[in-house]
Amino acid sequence: MLRDITLGQYYQTESVIHRLDPRVKLVATICYILSLFLVDSVWGYLAAGLFLAVMIRLSHVPFKFMVKGMKAIILLLALTVAFNLFLTPGEPLVSVWKLTITKEGVRVAVMMAVRLTFLIIGSSVMTLTTTPNNLTDGMEKLMKPLRKIRVPVHEIAMMMSIALRFIPILLEETDKIMKAQIARGADFESGSILKKARALVPLLVPLFISAFRRANDLAMAMEARCYRGGDNRTKMKPLIYQRRDRLAYIVLALYLVGCFVIG
């Protein structure tokens, strides 16, 4: 299950999506997520799905690898569909005990499932095609106007970068600890939910200790190198918009207009 989590991972390959400016990918991801909540028709979701399919094709990231991240949220997706299916009022279709499935509930549940699926996969396109360093630089550039109201833009971007870098490291550490505990006779699968929760205690304690140790080592390393935030700092690879980035903005604008007209 842990290996199925693709958040924070970068897939190394050569594609036009990989070469785009990280600011373009951040803006495109935000706009795509907003479009999913604005459209409310089958044609709107078909347009969103087609746009996402084209982006996945252009990214050269295997579709199986991208969908693998869905396994981590399958329970959340199932709960969301169930709540919308049984709790949406409307024209009854099927009644089982005190639960009633309505025509409107089926429609809302299907739309919500499609929306969450597109949202997760669409976000994965950005993280899988952008290194954490580039993602941090892009976020810092986009939030630069907030400096005028004394928002610590560089510090926020740095925290996001560190969090993204720590996700695969902590997942790997969790996998190692879990295998070590299983070798010593620990059982994380059988029993009730309460028993499974108690079985996680021997896993969480060393994981938290390892995380705090890594955080302390990182803080000491940054202090030893006289790190003092984002004032007057330069970039080894400054972000500069290219022709392909401007074309990407035009394609994004056309997509948004299409969703507004169709949806």
C-alpha cells in the first residue's frame, strides 16, 4: 500500500510537460481543479477527461504508474460515493431498510467519483513531471506579490519543498520499520479495527523518532551553512518563460473557455 502512494515522487523522463515552466504547471493544475468544480454536465466532464488524457499522453508517464496513486484513497472515494448515493434527496429508485437510493443521488455520486478521480490524477501530473526544487521556485515566484503585505513567501515555499522531499523518505522508512516488525512477529492485517490501530503503535513510535531526528539534522545543517531565508538570495537556475510556456497558457485559456461554454 505504501508503494502505491505517488505524492511527492518525480518520474524522470523526457517530455514537453517536463520541460514546461513550473509556474505554468502550477497555474494549470489550479485552473483544472477549479474547472472540475465549475462544470456540472456530462459534456463538461468529457472535456475535462479529454484534456487530462492529452496531458498524460504528452507527459510520457505510464498511465499505470499515474493511476497507482488512486489505491491510497480508494476508501475515501468509496465513502464519498456512498454518502452521496444514500443521503441525496430526490426521486426514489431502490429502498433497502431505511436507506433509499435516489435518481439524483446516483447522478451526484457518479459525478463526485469522476471529479475526485480527475482531481487526484491531474495533481499527479504536476508532481510527477516537476522536481521539488522547481516546484518550490515556481511557488515562490507566483507568491512574490504577497511579500508586499509581509507574507514570508520564501519560508512557505521552503517548507513545502521540505515536506515534498520528506514524503518518499518517510514512506521508505515506514516500509523498512514495518518489515522489521513483521519479522519479529508483528501482525498489521488480522483482527478488528481497534486491534489494527493498536498494532500500529510499534510502527508509529520509531517513525516519529526518525522523523524528528531527520528534521533536527536538517535544521543543524541549514544553520551550519548560515541559512537566513530568502532576502537577497539568487537562483542557480532562474525561471524564464519560453515560447512553449506561452503556448501552454493559450491552450489552458482555450480549455477554460471551452469548459465555461460547455459546462
